[in-house]
Amino acid sequence: HYLLGSVYWEQSNIDAAKLEFNKSLEFIEKNKNPSSELWSHALEMLLKLGRNQEAALKLKTLLTSAPENVDLLLSGTYLYLEMNDLPKAKELFSKLVAQSSGNITSANTISLKEIRGNIALREKNWREALDVWGELYRLYPTKSLYQEMFAECLLEREQWSQAKPIYKQLLSRAPKSDYLYNYHKTIEEGDPYAHAELYYYHKPLTQREIIVNQTGRVRINSVAQLRASVWEESFMRDEISGVEKVDEQLLTPAIEANFHVNKSLDFSSLWRGPVRMGKASNEFEFSGQYKVKKVRVYGSYQWNYLVRDPIDAIKKRGKLNQLQVGAEGQWREQFFPGYQFKFYEYSLDPSYNSINGSSDLGQKISHDVWLNMLVLKNPNLTLGYRLNRSSWDKPFDRASEVIGFLSEEENHIGSVTVYKQTKKFNEYIFILSGGRDLQRKINFMFTSLAAKVWITPLLQGTLSYEYDLGDSGTSGSGDTQILGAQLRYYF
């Protein structure tokens, strides 16, 4: 029964395996004088049946009478690893090593290597874990345990292309398992793709915006990847009382290079070349981030960006240079504070400045402070508060008549976020937020929904909807609706 149950377990036929294990345990319990090998099998089966506490009590009794029995020490080490009691597992492992003359490298047993690999995993010693499980996988490439452990190490080391075929093998035997999540992760992170997206904005005062984007990504090596994209943007507004008609189209090619140096350091550079009425310009962005433990520090600089908000700035060739730096982190398990600083420098084509003919439109400084609190898991329920303060330093009193940037803001925003990620790597999110701008004395509320799902093993789709109630910033008083759709195909 034990051997048959083990075969079923290896084949991921869990129900059949449990049935055989229970029969085997009945036999062992009826045996008046079972050997240490039988008790070792019993501990293993109790562990697989989820009867951990029962196994721990039995192990304690058995080790009292046979403290150096190799079979019991081996099973006990596995038991404590499964129970996440690493100190006790390492204590028993040390006794096992001692039985091999204290030299683990000379202990030519598969079980000792498995334990060594498990301890390395729990201590997040990924290099050693990768070496151990890689060796076992090469010795027994069809054994599911070694496939799973080796693939997990490859995933942690961000070796996506090597991990992907192993997860594909695992999925062929267990298509509804957790392997699907990691398989999709290797695809998202490592595979080249073609991407298309469409966004429609319906704003106050008959303003509409349509943004279409096509992007392709290729990974050059484990560090660098390249994205090329083309954006088609349309900005429209009817002529109504006191508001000028707008009908602007932009065609914007872009190339972005991303460099993932290691798990801590990323940086990227981006070029965009928006074309309006046959005239092109160059935009550049440089960004980077550094992560250490539970803190992420990031920054970016945008140069010569065409201003699209407010909509009137497009015709007047409004330009923006922006510096952004920020940090966010995690405190304990549920608190996520953050801070962000932005510095804007505005300019425009001086021929559109009928006030004084200057190209300078001053600077704006923005500060954001926030704190999110995770109150529930699976799905994740997060409560958040955010404070935003910004001030536009106008170079002359009537600057807002040239381009109507928001002068002073002090937004206090509360939010509720519900997020669910499934084993298939599908994602669903709902956000409800509301607040008040104390400077402009207005209230507002945002509601958004989004779903990202895998339609086929290589095709991913996203749908999103947002409703902004009460205020739309530079677009004026009123509501805004945003519809979005994305498709991404991996090769």
C-alpha cells in the first residue's frame, strides 16, 4: 500500500494516494513490533496526509528510544521542514551529517541532498539551492519533486527561459495546479510579445480623447529588453460658448530600452517622437529604481514632453520637463507608506503667448504622501489615505490665460481597493476613492474596475472602466468616463 500510494503521489493522483496511505497506516498500527523503517514510512505518510501534529508526537516518542536511528532522523527532518520549524530540522540534519563522518559532500545519498536543498530554499540561499536541486534534476529529470524545486530556484534567480519548459512538463501531469501561476509568470517576464491597447476618454465640455497603442517587446539577454511602439492620439472638443474648438491628432513612435541589472537595480531610457501636422519633436525619459529589503527608491527625468493636459496646450506646443523622485516601503506585514516629489518646468511656443510673448510658463512643485493598510488577504482588501499638495509658480499674473494649468491643489483622498490574483495568474481589481480639494473647494469620487485574464495559453486580455464623479481637473467641472481594452500575444 505504501509503494502504491507513493506511485500515485508521484503521478499527482492525490486522492488515490491518500487511500493507499491510510491502508498502510492501519497495517503499521496493528503490527506489534514495527521496524524503524516502517515507522519512517508512517511518519512520511502522516505528513502527506496533513496529520503533522500527530506525526510530531510520534517522532518525539520514537527518538527518545532510538536517538541515532538514521531512518527516524531522516523522516523527522522532513517533518520539521514541512512544519516550517527550521531550527529543529537543522538540528536533526546535523545528526544525519554526523552519521556520514561530518562531511555532507561525501554523503552519497539522495535524501541528504534533498534536505540540504530544502534548507537552502528556506534560508533563501538561492545559489546553493539552485546547485543542489539542479544536480538532482539532472540525475532524475522526470521526478516531479526535483522538477518543481529546480524550477522554483530558476524562477527566484529570474532565469525565465530555463524555468518555462519545466513548468510546462509539470502542467502536462497536473494542469489545474499552482504550476500554472508560475508558468504564466515565466511567459510574462521572459517571452517576446505583441501588444495592442485602446483607451477612450469622455470628459466634460464635449471633450473626447482616443488613444491607440501598438507595442512589441524582445528580450536581448537576461539583463536587457527592448520595446518599440507607435501611439495614435486624437483630442477633440466641440466649439461651445467661451470654449474654442479642438481637433488634434498625434502620431508618436517610441523606443524604450530596459535594463534589469539584478533584483535590486533597474533602469531604462525612452525616446518618443510625436508628430503633429507634419512636424516632429523629440522627447526623452530616463528612469531607475533600487530595491533593498522592503524599500523601493525610484526616480525619473522627462525632457521636452508635449503637454496634453489641458487639451489646449497641444495646439500651443506646450512643453514639459519633469523630475520625479520617490520612495515606498512596507512596515510589518500590512502597512505601506510612501512619498513622492515632482518638479515641473513649463514652456510653450512663444507665438501663442498673446500676453507677453514669453516662452516661459514657470514651475510647479508637487508633494504626495500616502499610507495604505492591508486589512484582508485573498482577496486583498486595502484601505488607503493620500495627501497631495501642489503649487504652480506663475512667471506672470495672467499665465493661466495662456495655458490653464491648475494653480493650487490640496487633495485629501481616501480609498478602498480590492485585488484578487488567481492561480492562473488572472487579476481582478476594484478601487473606490474619494476626497476633497481644500484649495479649490471641490469634492470628487473615482470608481474603477479592471480584469486581466489569460484567454489562451499565450493570449492575455485586459478590460478596464473608470468613472470620475464631480471634477475632471483641467477639463472643467463635471464627470469623466474612461474605457480601456488591451490584448497581448506572447511568442
